[in-house]
Amino acid sequence: MNAAIPFNALDRQHDDVLSAEIADAVNRVVRSGWYVLGEEVAAFEREFAAYCGVDHAIGVGNGSDALEIAITALDLPPGARIAVAPNASMYATLAIVANGCEPAFVDVDPESATMDPAALDDAIADGVDAIVVTHLYGRLAAIETIVARADSRGIPVIEDCAQAHGATRGGKRAGAFGSLACFSFYPTKNLGALGDGGAVVARDATLAERVRRLRQYGWATKYDIALAHGRNSRLDELQAAILRRKLPRLDAWNRRRREIARRYREGISHAAIATPALRGDDDIAHLYVVRSSARDRLREHLAACGVRTDVHYPIPDHRQRVFGGRFDALKLPAAEALAASALSLPCFPELRDDEVDAVVDACNRWRP
Ligand SMILES: *Cc1c(COP(=O)(O)O)cnc(C)c1O
């Protein structure tokens, strides 16, 4: 095999045209003399809210802050229980714990790897005060079912859309289903900045206003602190200007990711590698995750073929060392099986067809 096939290659995304547009945008910000919460952030917030089909977007420092602030904005009682799936590398769980709340882990559906509504029913029966739903790997979860059950009991739902920018079902985009929704613009996400960035989007004006205050010290107006637990987490003008140049390309990038997923699904035929079923616009293929009971050996084989892979994610939240064994008795079989078998193949818009074919070929040549 020739050159190694990278897992991500962000330099390829920034071709001559996009690089020139970004350089121009950056220059204008540099010369404007205004670098934090200015016109670029306001314009990006309007454009991103419109893209998601909601009224409000609030730029913040990163996706983890978006989750933490969204939970704070719900103003839950201390020790509140928040339902969360345990297979998204602790992002939401860390935000729950940081707010002094308790994670109520809910197993995932083995096929979709997203929160299992039936398992959520059990958690609701035990009592939950809020729900965080992660649209993992770029796939919308069973969000309509979950929101319907939550709404009937007055339980707020936060969507974690950090892997699902632009995923659409029934004419609604990721972020338009829940009470609040959180996005990350980390460079490898489907919409990525050139550094950290994030956003919270909201349909409701009151919640949006709370998030807006919480991202900046809890200010109602300058130096007038109206809300407790405020902090400083702002999207800066440079990243907002860059994101505005990229947003118009997001749908085309997502289409290309889906096309790569289709090529993998049609090309990989190996008894010991399970490929995910093809889905529609509700899956923007942030990650292409296959499963194998001999995952580590498959990974070694692919590495020997020059194919870079990754594991999303190797440790379920309830097995993380940081909990000191608190959840040792808890069994979440689907999430645990996934952690032991999932392997992510290269999947990014600039991956070439010949590279996809080489990955397919390397998979099919594996002798476990
Ligand atoms: C990346 C990611 C986050 C965290 O975003 P950061 O900007 O890296 O803090 C949260 N949730 C999910 C599902 C993610 O993939």
C-alpha cells in the first residue's frame, strides 16, 4: 500500500478557495478592533439559528461549556437526576457532575448506539429531572419518542448535537427538538472552527436569555450580575467569522460523508465485521463505526495496511475510574458491548474514493 490513509486530514478541508475566504474574514476582524462578542458572533448566531430552524443561538467557548451552561440554565434542584447514555465519552456526564447533579445512566439501543427509549422509561419511573440525548456518530437518536415522553411529564430535554450538525428528520434539524441543544465546533466536527468553539440553541426566548447571561458572568447588563453560576465562556469574533465561511458548505460536506458511508456499507463484506445500516438524512456520518468481536486485532491489521482508525469510545461512563467504583454494580450491556467492539474507520468529506476503496479492500482482506 502507498501512503497511509489518515483518520482525519483537516488540511485538505482548507483548500485554496476556503483558505482565501478565511484569510479575508480574519483580516477584517483584525482590522475591526473588536474581538469578543461583536458583529461576527451576532451574525453567526443568527445564521446558525436559522440553519437549525430555531429562534435563538448563543455562541460559547466549546461544546463542553455548552452542555454545562445548558444544564445550569434549567435551574434544577441540587442533586437532580439527569438521564444520560453512558457511551459518549463522558462529555454530558462531566457537565452533569459539574452542576452538582447525578447521572442516571440509561443504556443504548444496540443497533443505533443512541439512548434506548424503553430503558429511559425505567429511568423515568425511578425519577429523573432532565434528560440529555446525544445524537452519537452523527445519527439522530429516537428524539421524537423521547421528547414526547418527557413533555408529557414536564421533563426538559437537552440535545447533544456535537456530532450531528445538520442531521434532519421530518423536516427538523438536530437542535430543533429539545428544550435546549448543544453544539461543539471543535475542528474535527462536521462544522469545525480553527480552534475551540461551541453554541447552545433554543426555541424558547426565556431559556435562551438565561444561557446568554450565564456565558458572561451572569450579567443582565454590563457589571450587573443577575444570575448565579455565571462564568466566562464566549465564542470569539475570529472563530465566528471562520464558522460563517464554513456554514454554507456544511450540507455538501455532510452529503459527501454519507456517500463514503454508503461506499463502506456496500463494499465491506466480511463475516467478522458488522457495518451499520444505511440511514437517510438523519445520519450525517460524523463517524463510521463498524463492530467486531475481534476489534483490537482488526485494528492492528488495518494499521499494518496503513489505515488509521480510532475507537469511539473505549470506556463506558459508568466504568470510568473517576467514579471510584460507585457504579460497579450497574450493568448496561449494550453500551459495554459497544465499547468492546466498536471501531471507527476514516470518514471525512475530503477522503478520496480511491482511499475509501483501499480501506474496504483492507477490511475484506483481513484473516481473523
Ligand atoms: C466533541 C463532543 C463534545 C465536546 O465538545 P468540545 O468542544 O470538545 O468541548 C460533547 N459531546 C459530544 C457528543 C462530542 O462529540
